[in-house]
Amino acid sequence: MDNLLALVPRFAGAMLVTLEVSLIAAVLGVAGGFALNALRLRYARVLAAPYGLFVWLIRGMPYLSQLMIVYFGLPVFGITMTAVQATVVSLAIYASAYFAEIFRAAWASVPRGQLEAAQAFGVSRWAAFRAIELPQALAFAVPLLANQIILVIKESAVASIITVPELTMTASDIVASTYTYIGPYALLIVSYWLLTQAVSLLAQRATAMIPFLHTAANEAANKAT
Amino acid sequence: MNAPDLLARCASYLPQLLDGALTTLRLSAAAVFCGFFAGIFIYTMSASESRLLAGAARVYVSVFRGTPVLAQLLVMYYLPSALGLAVPGIVAAAIGLSMNTAAYQSQILGAGFRSIARGQIEAAVTFNLKRRQVLWHIEVPQVVRVTLPALVSEMIDIVKASAVVSVISVTDLMRVGQQLSSSTYRPLEVYTCAALFYLAITTLLSFAAHCYERRAASRA
């Protein structure tokens, strides 16, 4: 038990690394996904095919293979990154495809008739976007975004393979140097579980604060998280 | 680096990558198959009247969905060997992935079970069918029909998640990629080839699910 307590500070530090890497990647991924969806809506004719290709490629391949390409493959072109940089970059790109699809579904959930009605009343495109589409789409998206952020946190464990000193790497290090297994692995599972539960609780709070939330889609998504 | 050379080299990787892909496919199929039955078991636990069983099912699902597959696999592989019961990597991988997908499948199947009209089960009980007969002959066939697209997308997720079994020394597609990369010193093309193999598998699976959905829709 004493041994276990002695490990807690190291795990707390590693948890911060996991949180930092995955939250930076998630923020970049949300921004990227939002931008991708906005561009796809604005330039539908030109961008539909490249957008589809991007989403198909990213979602069809395991994150680990993408990380390997970025970390070990890109140096061939002279693009060299540290393990942490490669993780953040590849995780952000990976997540952006998923976030873009969430925003796409969110925008599709706003009935077209509302925009046509707004147009008929002379509401500008920007005002309609800000006051009609955005609030409803965000209300739809928030639970799904939270779910995706949890997936990003879990996916970040893969970074241990390229020696990013996050939770999984730290647990493996402790196991290798002390030959104790149960303590470090128990702490590893508990640490991840606490992180993902915290995000899911925060998301439920955030969801409760946004209006327009009592649609069937959101209730289904809440159940899923 | 000209194109014919590149193609010739990629072709030379094919046999080994194909071998790895077969391991990945077998492992994922075994995990999804076992996870299906385990998922039904967990769902029946969570739907039971016993609060203890229902609570245990909730904890199981929460832990497996709330932690990374990689962490689960490390535990499955190293913990038994620490307790004096060494398991080969492939067995640990199969058990770990099965237990992981069981948690997700219990949720997918649960939605299917809830979609069945209560009247059917009441009618079956009236006809003196046993609980087990009702489950396997009345509920499960309908549940599979309704949830098949979701189960296929779970299979896709497991194929992708299985890439991390390379860490517990299973020679799957990803591991073959790592071996080829360190023997050829051409990480970019090797990892890209491996990734394209994954893409082919996941695309075929999602195409199959798409066809099934269209057929089901045209029949309805």
C-alpha cells in the first residue's frame, strides 16, 4: 500500500502529460473540424470530393498507423518532430476528421425550412448562421464532441509506443524498473477512468447549460456517453 | 526514387503484409464473435432485477469504455504472467479485445433488445417457452437483424483498435509493418502500405454493411 501511494505523484505528473497532449489535440481538432465543415458548406461543389477523401482516409486507418507515418515516415521529407509534437499533430489531424463529421451531422440536423424562412424575412446569411444555425447545431454537437474528446484521450495512450512520457508509458516504465505489476497497472486503469469520467461529467454539466437541448438526438447521445 | 522501383518494392512487401493482415482479421473476427456472446451476457446482467448484477454490469461497461484498449491489453498480458500464469500474446490479445468489444456490444445489443415489442415475450411466456428459449429463438435473431450495421461498425473499430496488439508481441499487420520498416529502412512507404491494408479492410466492411442496409431498406 505504501508502495502504491509512493507512485501517486508520478502518475499525477503523467496524467497531466496525457491531459495536455490530448486536450491540445482536441482543441486543434475541434477548430480544424469546424473549419473543414464550414469550408465544405461554403464551397460544396469543389470541396465535397476532397472532404470525403480526407474523412475516408483518416477514419479508415488506425491512429497508430497514422502516428507511425508522421513520426517515422515524414523525416524522409525532412519534416522531423519530437515524439510529443508528432503525437499532437497526428492526433489533431485524426480527431479533426471525426469532429468535422460531428459538425456535419449537427448542421444537417437544423431543418432547411428555417433558413428559407429567415431568407424570406430578409435576415442576412450571417445573422441566420449566428442566431439560427449555430445555437441549434452546437446544442446537437456538444454531447457528441464530449464523447469524441474522450476517444482522443484514450487514443493518446498509443503515444507511449513512441516514448511520450504519458500515463501508459509511465506505468510500463515503473513495471520494468520495479518488477511490480498489480500496483502500477491498477493505478493506470484508475487514472484513465477518472480522466474520462471527469470529462463526461463536465460535458453533462455543459450540456445542461445550453438551451434547445431536449431533442431526441441529444437524449440518445447523452445515453451513449 | 522513381515510380516503377517504388511499386516493385511495395509489391515485395505484399506477402508479409498479407500474412499480418490475416492475423489482424482472424484476431478481430474472433474477438467480435466472442464479444457478441459476452455482450449478450452483460446485457442480460444489466437488465436483471438483481441490483448487484446490474451494478456489476454497469461497472464493467464503464471501466472498459473509459480506459484505452492499449492499457487493457497490457494488463491482460503482463498481469497473468506476474501471477505465474504466462499467456501467449495472441491469447491475451484475443481475450482483451473480446472483453473490450463485449462492453460496447452490450450497449449496441441493449438498444436492439429494447426495440422488441413486449407483447412477443409475453406471448412466448404464455406458450410456456423457457426464458432461455425466448432469448435465443425470439429475441436474439431480431436483435441481430436490427443491430447488424452497428455491429459491423463495431467490427471496424476492433480492426483499427487491434493495431496496438503489436505491443504485446502479436505479429499482426502493424507489427509486420514495424519489422519491415526496421529491415528496409523505408518507414514511409512501409507504414503507408500497412495503413492502406487497414483502409482496404475497413472499407470492405463498411461497404458490406451499406449493402445490407440498402437491401433491408428495400425489403421493408
